[in-house]
Amino acid sequence: MTTRVAQRYKRLTSRRGPIKALVAVEHSIIIAVWHMLHDHVPYHELGGNYFTQRDPERAARRAVSRLNELGYRVTLDPMEAAG
């Protein structure tokens, strides 16, 4: 199981590079620690698939565009909901 912080680093590394991604992740951790200390709440791990669950259409668009960049033509047919 990956953590949300690890997934954030992975996403940012592709856009900003490893050093800037590390600084951005450190900033996120500092902000989380501040909120935990200020609000007196424990840390709650959202999970590595948090963004996929939050906006699945965006994740699908990102995956399709990535496959298109690799030279594949992709069409998506949604599965019927299990009832």
C-alpha cells in the first residue's frame, strides 16, 4: 500500500523534477503537522488512490492521454454497474 505522500511525490517528480518535488512534499508534511498540532487531531492517511477515488473521470482522461502519447488509440466502454 502506498501513501498519499508517496503518490504526491511520484506525480510531482514528472512535472517539477526530484528536488522541487521533494520540497513540495516536505511542505505538505509540515502543513499537515501544523494542522494536527493546532487542531489536536491525529493523522489520517487518505491512501495512495485518494485522487483516483475523488475524481475517477480525470484519472481515466489522464490514462487515455498517456496511452495516446505512447502511440495507442484508446476508446473506453464503461462497464455496467454490478447490481
